Amino acid sequence: MTDQAPPPSLYAAREPIFPRRVSGPFRNLKWVILAVTLGIYYLVPWIRWDRGPSLPDQAVLLDLANRRFYFFWIEIWSHEFYFVAGLLIMAGLGLFLFTSALGRVWCGYACPQTVWTDLFILVERWIEGDRNARLRLHRQTKMDARKLRLRITKWLSWLLIAIATGGAWVFYFADAPTLFVDIFTGQAAAVAYITVAILTATTFVFGGFMREQICIYACPWPRIQAAMMDEDTVTVAYREWRGEPRKHSEEAKTEPMGDCIDCMACVNVCPMGIDIRDGQQMECITCALCIDACDDVMDRIGKPRGLIDYIALSDEPSEREGKPARSAWVHVFRPRTILYTALWGSVGIALIVALFIRAEIEMTVAAVRNPTFVTLSDGSIRNTYDIRLRNKNGEERLFRMFVKGDPTLRIQLEGTPYASVTVPADTSFLQRVYLIAPSGSDPAMAERTELRFWVEDLTNGDRAYKDSSFSGKGEAE
């Protein structure tokens, strides 16, 4: 019996990618977006916004303890979660819109994984040198003093960036200056340290060691994007009909040579390590760095730019015949993108309208049904209600309560002989309210009487109401 060879392994170790430095309009655009997005992320928690003495003065704050979200002059309460849901819907529609129009433009320019990976690669290039120097260092098997020094310096730099990333995130959930002092004095809550540690670890690993693997294996969007794109989507592609045959190919010996000289510049600058000349690939994040690299080579050899470019696949037949491509605007503004834009705009307009028409006072009414009613000594019937009053103003307000329905019903507030109550600024106030129907009256004898509770802000006359009902003896008989 002969020994069988072991089956081949399906596992392949990751080969690190060392993108070469490139310059050009798309690389410059990525630097601008990197600076703007990181600036927003790190600096926004430190912006102050005066809301009055009783409210936090942080411009952007997600106050989980008090269940509020503050965004400059906008304050979202916990019961107004539909604003958050609307923003999430807009984010999803926006992603569909940009993908349909320009491919994975979000992934290539503004995705946090892309932004922090760009930052980590920049630090790596500053410390270890450009692509060739980093390749030599990676292939050097001996860990000498120089390699150890460069590695430790790089990792420490990455770690500082990762700590700053995790630290900046927790500042969105508490007063940033106070939390900053508490963290360094050991007085912050355990959840703050745990959050910083988790985000530090994930940023360090994802941005430093799992760069393209996160985009290929962990992120679901590369697999979803195919449903959002079609032949009219403008995306990064190689004009094969213009570039082939390449200088070093067998066909070039017998046929007219194409514009591609097989210099590998597009491959060497790609952060995903792919060859765009192989066609559309799931790994491509359309960062357009290959366009900058190829245009630079075309300038040097005296060929027109655009061998690699943002193009639509539907333009291929006409370009092969030498006809000019259609304008990019024709591809961007088509029925699918117009529909996405209309949906996105409709949700945004609805949120803005809801934001401006929402009342500064609100109320909820919950009838206490255990027992359903109480018979008083004089024969009157009493119902109990828990009414929550919300005062969204920056100062305390006096709210007057009254009821509309049967005129015999009498309202009484627990803890006060008056029909009004003071509600503190920017808070909810729970008030127990009694409705009393005289003995023998219609509400006292009926099983159910419809009514409406009203609350009025005595400062500016704003009103709010909620419908409810009164239960009488008829329900028990």
C-alpha cells in the first residue's frame, strides 16, 4: 500500500502590503478628507456650547445617564428616538446613492478603516521609509538593533494614535474636560477604561496588522455593493482596449504596442495589493491611487492620461470605436440615483420639519387601573392618573392643568391645592392627578366617559393635550 500525499493546505499566510508613496489629485483629496475627518473626530468633544446653567455646555454630547443627545442647539430626548432612526435611514440611503453613482467611494475616502489605515501607513513611511525600504526591512530575517528600533518606534507611534482614538470616543459620552482629568487621576468609571482599552486594541490591530483583511473578510459591504452598482456606475477601471498589448507581453512582438508599459506602478501604490488591470474585483475600494500613479507614468512617456480612470463600463463599446465617453454627469444622474436622492431628501426634509414643529412642552397620561375607580365617602367617583410633564425650556415653567369633557368632572393635583404645578427646566416631572365625578352624575354612572387632558405653559401660552377616559360605576355593575 503506497503512502498518499497529504492534501494541500487551504490556508495561506498573509503577505503584508507595502504601498508606495504617490502624489496626485486623488491622493491630495484623500489627505484633505483624512485631515477633516480626524479633526472632526478628535476636536468636536472639546467645543463648548452655552445652554444655560442647568444644562451641559458640550456642543456634541450623548448623555446616556440622562437619556439625552445634544448637538449644538438641538436636543433629542429618549422618546424622540425617531430622529436617530431617521438619521440612520439617511446614512443607509446615502451609502446606496454614492455606491450607485461612484462605486465604493465611501470605502476609498471616508471609511474609518481607510482613514486610520492611511494614517498608520503615513507613520510607517516616516519611520521605515518608502515601499522598497519597508520591503527590505520585512524580508530581513535577522532582528538586529536597527530593525528592532524601527519596529518599536513604529508600534509605539501606532499605540499612541490608537489610545487617542479610544480616548476621543469616550469624550462624546461625558463632559470632555472633566472626564479627561478623571481618566488620568484614576477617578473615571470602569466602563470608560474598558471602552478606551477595547478601541485602542482594535484600532492598533485593524490599522496596523489587518488593514486590507478587514475590508475583504470582515466588512460585508464588498459583497453587498454588487446589488447597488450597474454598468452605468462610474468606478475605477483600466482601459484595456487602449493599454493592451503591454510592452513585455508576447503579443507586443507582433502587434502594435499598447500604452501600458507594465511598470507595475498601479499595483505598487494599491493599499489592497491588487492589479486593477485584471478587471473589476471585490477587493478594490476605488481609492483612485492607481489613477494618480498611472497618470504620472503616462506624463513621463508622453502618452495621454486616463489609461486608468473613473469610467463607466457602458462606455466601453463606444470608446473601443474611438468615440468620446459620455459625460460623467449622465451616468451620475440616472433613474436609480435620482430615486435614491429623492428618498434621501424626503427623509431629511421630514426630520427637519419634525424638528421645527415639535412642542416645547409634552405630556403623557397613564390611567391607574388598580383599582379602576374609588368611591369616596360622599358617593363621588374618583379616578387616578399618572401624568408625565416634559419641560424642554431652559428655565422652570408653571404648568396649569385642566380637563375637557363632561363639565361635572373636577381635577385635583396631588400635593397642591391648585391646578398648576412648577416643572423644573429641561426635565420630566411625574404628577399624580385625580379626576372626581359627583355622585349621580353621568360620568359617575357611565361605564366609560371620553375626555381630554390639557396642560398650558402660563409663561408663553403653549399647550399640549392627551386623550384618555374616565371609568364610572357602570363598569362594575
